[in-house]
Amino acid sequence: MNLPTDSSPFAARRARLAAALGGRSAWIPAGSPVSRNYPAALYPYRASSHFLYLVGAALPGAHLVFDERGKAALYLPTPADDDALWHGETPAPAAIGEALGLRVRPTKELSVDGMLTVAAPDLATRQKQLAHLGHEPGGAEDAPLLDALVSLRAVHDEHALAGLRRAAEGTVAAHRAGMAATRPGATEHEVRTAMVAAMSQRGMGTAYRPIVSVHGEVLHNETYPNTCRAGDLLLADVGAETHDGWAGDVTRTWPVSGSFTDAQRAVYDVVLASQHRAIAKCTAGTRYRDVHLEASLALAEGLVELGLLRGEPQAIVDADAHALFFPHGVGHLIGLDVHDMEDLGDRAGYAPGRARSERFGLGYLRLDRDLEPGMAVTIEPGFYMVPAILDHERFRSLREEYVDEKKLAELRGEVRGIRIEDDVVITDGAPEVLTAAAPKTADAVEAAVGA
């Protein structure tokens, strides 16, 4: 059991949440382990990020409760008689409470009727929430708690930023290991294994299922059956998770042979320029949607210069023609969740009064808030040759008006997908790129492959 050595950051967060609740009581369950294929075979346990944020320890089956006075208490299940036989001795409840700075009670004393709540990560606990409260947990009835959690977690305190920096260090090490392990004839699985091993050596796991693929046009490709061949580009979207839940999220794309072709380097440099422009715009007070549009404009300018797109770059973006090659949003919040608080849906990602656009070029944007110092976001523009987009009847008119078919055919043979992603913290001045140590320029990437 990993307990924090300093409970003060969590106590401060609980005090802020209690103040935001304004005398309302609240129930935040940690969640319970989930069976894989029979009761004793469990998936690795991951506590609710909301619980981790406020308590600092992953305690299966635990519940954090705030009463009407704002006082917090921790409810813990009573261990089975033979629990120590299988899992070893664990601290007594009083010792856990002392370490966490919380009053501890047994779960048999838990009474939560009428409380605000947030949905637990596992189905069994959510069913208990529904039975106790009579409504789906995390619904409209729970809005005051959900809004308070978003307000707290969207802007990171120093303890959280330290966690993100640790996750960034493990993530950078993974990408360096992946580049070093890449060579013609290696499998995607071998490269992925090297990346996961680098994180494991640092006591970290994966923040999400790694993407390591020569088919970078498949945005969330989570299988690894292919052999890497000279001429391929390998896209790796891999992030570390610290033992206490903080996430990294980085994508790099590199040539399997160690050298980009001229066409690959040209497109890579367009994506990199787009990312640089977007990161530079990550300043306090900037609307994140405008960061996305800046990345889109930079990409359009580069693709016009390459001869792939035709027309005036701003008109191309206004028509969403750039989204033929860059269909997703430029990034998202990052914290204890790699897509931070996405369990709360667009309540977390979109500021009050804002909603997702129906535009092709904006509909997949996960974040539309004004940036504040302490926020952490990813910046991840990309370029993809997605057949389901390029060959779809819906987009025929865009392709006919804006795409040079000869150049498309030329590039389609060499580039499947390129994405470049970093984790960025908003400050009072220039943005801080947490993952800047991962090789990123074309020259630096080439030097790291097979090294």
C-alpha cells in the first residue's frame, strides 16, 4: 500500500472542495477491483482519479465523504480474515487515517442518502450508487459537485505539477528507448516492449494502452503485429503513469531506417512547424480553440507550400479542407487522467456556454476553455492519409476543390501518418514543455533511431 509521505496537499484540496460545496454533503468512492475472467483473477486496480486527487492513495472499496459542515471522513472496508495470508500485512485503519490526515470509519457505518456524488469507475460501485441515491451517479442532480471538481482539477497545484514532471521524465525515457530499439526487421511489439520496460524500470506503468504502429493513419491503433521495414514511419503514442496516477502523453514519429525520405521529412517538418506555432500560442487568457485553429492554419500553409493543398491557407481552414489530413483536435487536458476528467464529458473540456461544433474541422476538439496558469494540456497536431476520409463520398467536393491529386498520389505512397505531441503547462509567461527532452526535430529523431 503506497501512502503519501505528506498529506498536506490533499488536505488543502479537500478544504477547497468543501468550501466550493457550500454546505452540501458529497460522496466520492474509490471504486472496487474488477474481475477479469473469474472472481479471484482481477484487472490491475486503478482508483477513481477524483478519489486519488483528494486522498492520495489507491484504497480498493474505500469512500470519501464530506458532511454538511465540510468535514471529511474516509470509510474503509473490513479486510477478510485471510486477507493477510494472500496479500501480506497492511496498516491498521488508524495508521492509514493518521497518514492521510482523515478520520477513518468502517464502511458498514456509511450512510450516503441524499448526497452529491460522482460516478465510480467500476460498474458494481455505480450500481450501489444508483441503489442508494435513486439516480444515475454523476447526473444533473450532482452538478454542484461535478463543477467543483472541474474547477479544482483543471488548474494544477505544485504537488500536481511535480507529479506531471515525474510522468514526463518516464515518458521521455520510453520514447528514447523506443527509438533506440527500432531497426528494419524489428516488430512493433519489440519496440513497444522496450518502451514499456523503460517506464517499468522507473516504477511506472502506462497511462493508456500504447500506440506503436507503422500504420499511423489509424489514430488509436492498439495492436502490434507488423514488422518494421525500411521506408516505414513508426508512430509511437506512449505515456507513463506514476505510481500515484499522474499521466504523461507523448507522440513521436520516426523513420524505421534511421533516415526520412525527402517527402517524409518535408511533411514531418510541416507538422513540426504546426506544433511549434500551437505551443507558442499556449499563453494565459488564450482560448484553446484558437490554439487548434493556429495549428490548423500552420498546417494548411505548409501543405500549400508542399503543393498538396491548393488555395489561400485561411480559406482552406475556414472550409475545413485541412481536416482531410488533420481530422482530430489539437489536444486535451492532462493530469491524473491522460484525457483529464473526460469521465465528466464536455463539462470538463468545454467552458460554460460553449459546445462542440458541428464543423468537420472542429467537431473532435476535446477542449475549449480559456487557458490559465497551472493548466496542463497536450499539443498534438498530425498529418494522416486516412482512406475512410480521403475516399469518402462526403468529402469528395473538398478533395476536388483543394487537393492536388498528383501530389496526393506521390505522398500517399510514403506517408501514412505523422503525429508530434508534447505535454505543456500554461504559466504567467512562456509555456513550459514538460516533455521537451524527447527528440523531436528531424535531425534529432534520425540520430536517436537505432542508437
